[in-house]
Amino acid sequence: MIDRIMEWFPEEEILLADGFDKAIIGVSNNDMRVIYSKSLCIDILISQGMDEDEALEYFEYNVSGAYLGEKTPIWCLDDI
């Protein structure tokens, strides 16, 4: 997905979250921010050895809770 995004939008500044490439589900056409699946991010953290509670806490505090400027990724709540 990252290769396609870079190919389609070579002039855009794209901000990526380290370690979550497989959780990318798209790009916002309004402001060109990368969109990540929250449930896939949690799955990635669990696959790295965290239990579900640890993964949720880590994600909320260290990942989705971080503001990195106007290109901060969008976290899609797809686990509702």
C-alpha cells in the first residue's frame, strides 16, 4: 500500500507510523493523511508479544495519542 501511495502522490508529504505499514487502509483525499486501521494496529502489537490490554493501552497512549502536526495519520475505529 505504501508503494502505491508514494506512486500516486509523489509530490505530497506523507507521514507514516513506524511499524504499522500493514495496517494502512487508505489516504484521506481532503488532506492526504494516511489512514490506519485501529484493529490491524492492535493485531500488529499483539503479534509482537503484547496481550490485548497492553496493546490497547500502548496504542492509545503512544500511537493514536501522538500529535505530529497537520499530517498526523488518521486512526480508523473499525473495531466497533
